[in-house]
Amino acid sequence: MERTVPSTASEEVELYLRTYYSLLRSTAEVKIRTLEEAHAGMNSLLHPSVRGTKPDMGAFIYTLLRTPKCMPEVRLVVLGQSTDVFTRAGFENIENWEEAPTAARRRRSFYNGVDTLASIIASRSDIDDLIPILTAFQIEWNKLHHLLQPVKGFLRDFQENEERWPYLADALEVSMGDLLRLSKIWGDEFAINLGKIAESPRSLSVQLLNGSLSEYRRATHAWWSNIEQFCPELRTRPVYYISSNTHSVINLITGFALQFKEMLTDFLNKPENISLADEWEEIQSRDIPYGEENFLYYVLKKFQQSNHDTDLFGEQLREEQGHGIIRIPAEHYFDVEAQIIDLSRVDTTQLDPRLQDGDLSFLVKSDALILNLDYPLGLAAYNILTEISEHVREILGVYIMGKAATLNGIVGDVMIPNVIHDEQSANTFIFPNTFSSADVSPYLLYGTVLDNQKAVSVRGTFLQNANYMDVFYREGYTDIEMEAGPYLSAVYEMYRPKRHPVNEIVNLYGLPFDLGIIHYASDTPLSKGKNLGAGSLSYYGMDSTYAASLAVLRQIITQERSRIK
């Protein structure tokens, strides 16, 4: 069959991929500086000013949000699939090192307190994500190092003297907005980190301990075995699989935040929450339907993060367990938390009002479980769904929701694709998406639902340039993300007697289970460097998240109503 889809990648991106994979085959440390030219040569949309002397603050901030706070001290980043891999390589007891989380990327990392960062990777996609991030971080750090040399003398006291901030912004050739953004990310470490940048340039190294496919599979199997220990019923009961996040599905099923409205609204009166208070007043003044519910779910997380003396999270866990909900954290392996929900034990009186549609008493007769995962990165999605499908009794539905970039919408829009081109397999999947605009629109307040879209699952966020995106846009691809293609490769193997094909047009109609994919826009990469480094989704991003989650849960309830009756 003649293909009408774009080629798998641009020549510049392919050169970059070949360069770092060939270097990572070495058993020795690889200097990041050897990758800088190939990185610059691909002309990434996330790093548009890579070759200029002026700092690309969008790219730099993007890397800061996806690397640990210890990065100013790190010299070596070591990658491995499990703690066992690190131990065999001589890095013993890394879990006893200091935990090194990141703000915007779930990757278990540990810092030895001196100069080494150990990161646990779940698939090749973690490499495609982390190597460009480290390279961009080093390039932009060294630009700032050069620009700070003439002003090193006053860095010690400038933070307390607001009159000097414009002078510093001019010296660094950045806007005041970007300088303030950097200050917010680093907090009390702002002046300290600027001093470290001024003191010395970065010369990072990276080392891959094991790149074998079998090691990724071994890590995935061990991760799943931990989940089975918590819930052996997964082998004997039918399952609805959801790939989403750790908050929206649980919040909608328990309605926990709605029980603490007074406490959460009092929390808004604190001076540091003035922006949240303004949003709350707008919701109340405009009488936005269900705006209160979404906002209280959002504030609950903020409250739990800032009120460590209040055991509201512990109370939430106890209530969840009393209603058949189990949270299973990831241990010893990659950072993908699991939640298991027993539909027969759900308290239908506590459900979010938007789920209380008709008589739900039939749910007590359900034998089905919901398995909700904190969405994995890229190819880890294929590994995980393949592992799950081999061990659960029956999968009744696969529902995938997550962030994506949009080429024809705005942040907060929802995209529902029925064609997905996968850069990993070079396949184009045509599939029956169970969702349409009508399933999401009633619950979306701020954005637009775009169904019948064409999506492309890319290898990494940095691994796209303008020419590459233009080819896809000309072919009608407007939805850019990383997981849907790998998931569909696993879906193919769940009902066909062979491994997924390569470089084919694949028809997934006729599946023996329900399949739904919803993406919400978090990025507009064609907007002249405006990317996730330039801001955050804030509360308005939660609107599309909860609209998508409601569509998924309502579909599961509909499926169960039909199955039981």
C-alpha cells in the first residue's frame, strides 16, 4: 500500500539520534560537549536561539523544570533501569542517596551529595528525553556564565536591592519577566545559583550502564510484580485500564475535596495564595457550572503540599482504602504510580455530581477493577501495557489521556484523534476512538474540543524542528505527543497473533475491547518559542484534565451498566 504519511524524522534529528546513541555504547563517561553541535544543528523548536550568544530562557527554564535542583553541583549523570543495574556497575545503595525529584518530569533520581546523579530510566524514551535536556542545560548555563563575568562583583547583594534587577536583566540580555521566572523557580537559591553560574562553566558527562531491551523488560516485570503483590485479584477479575494521572480519577470518584470546602477556601486567604483567591472569586461571580468542583480539586493538592502539619492526605488515604481504592507507589524501579479501584465498593453518593447520572446501584454487582496509572513516558507505555495484558484475566477497555502539543489550537483545548502516526514504529494507526466531542464538551468550560484529529507520537520533546513540524502540518497532523503510538503498538499485540508491524498503515477496527484516547493541549510549539518553559497550565489546565477524566469515567460506567444488565 502506498504510504501518504511523513518520513520518520528530519535528517538533522536523525543525525543527533545516531550521534548520542553511538556515543552511549561506550562503557566510559560521555562528555555532553561532544553533543552540542549535533544538538544545535537539529534546530529544535524548543531551543530556537541555541546558536545565539543571547540566552534562550524558554529552553533553559524548560530544562530546569525537568532536572533536579542539585544540577548546579552535578558533574556526572548515570542512567540505569533499576537499582540492581546500578549495584552491578558499582553504584551501591543509590536509594540511600538524597532523593532528587523534578518539578515537571517523573523520573526517580538520587544525588550522592557530591557530583553524581543516578537516574532510573523506564525505556529508550527516557534517553531521548534526558540527553537533549542535559545538552540544552549546559549550552544555556555556559552562555549565562560568559555574560555574568563583568557583573560578578555585585551578585552577592543584588537580590535584596530591587533597583539592581533591571541592570542584571540587561547584563544577562534577558527580559525582566524571564528573570523573575528564574527567581521563582530557584527561590532562596536564586542568588546562590547565579553565583555558581558565574563561578564556572558546566562540563557535564553522562554514562549509560545498560541499554539492552531485556533489561527494560526485566524492570517492567519487576514493577508489575510489585503491583500484583498488592492486588492479586488483577489476575482473576476483568480490568479497565486508564493512563492518566494520580489525582483526577481519584478526586472524581471520591469527591474528597468537596467535603472540605470551608477549609480549602480559608486556605485561599493566605497572602501567598492571592492569585488562587482571584480565580475563586471569578468562578463564584460568573456562576460557572461545576467550576467550584474542579477548583477545589486543584486547591486540595496545593493545600496538601503546603500544610505538612495537617493530616488531610492521611485522611484522604484512609477514606480511599475504606471504599476499595488502593494506591501503589513505585519502588526500586521507574516512577509510575498505580491506583486500583474496586467498582463494587465505590460509594456512589460521594461521586462527583457529574458522574451521578441515573441509578448507579448496579455497580455493587460489578466484578471489574479500574487500573489507573500515572502516565508513563514514550516507549515505557508499550512495555507497561504489554506486561499488563499478559497478566490480567481480561481487559475491558483501554483509555489514554494526557498532555500534548497542538499545531491548530490553544492551550486548554482538547484533541480527540482517530489517526496516529508513531515515530517509534513508523506505523500509522487508524482506530475507532470511543470518544467524540459530545463526550467532553459538556464539561469543558474554557477550551474547545477538536475531534477527528490526526496525531503524531514523537520520540522526544526536543526532537522536532520547524521543517519537521511543517511536513506533518501539511499532512493534517495537529496533535503532538509521545505515548499514544507506543500504546497502540501494544493494543495491536493484544488481539493479533504477532508482534506489531513496522512502517505500515495499521487498521485497529474490530477490537474486542473499548479504546479511547483524549489529549489536552499544554503547548503550542509553533508559537515562536513559546513552550512549557515559558509558563504553566495553572488552574485553567485542570479544566481540560477533568473534562477528559469525566468522559473516561462516564464511559466506564456506561460499559458496566450494559455489561451487568
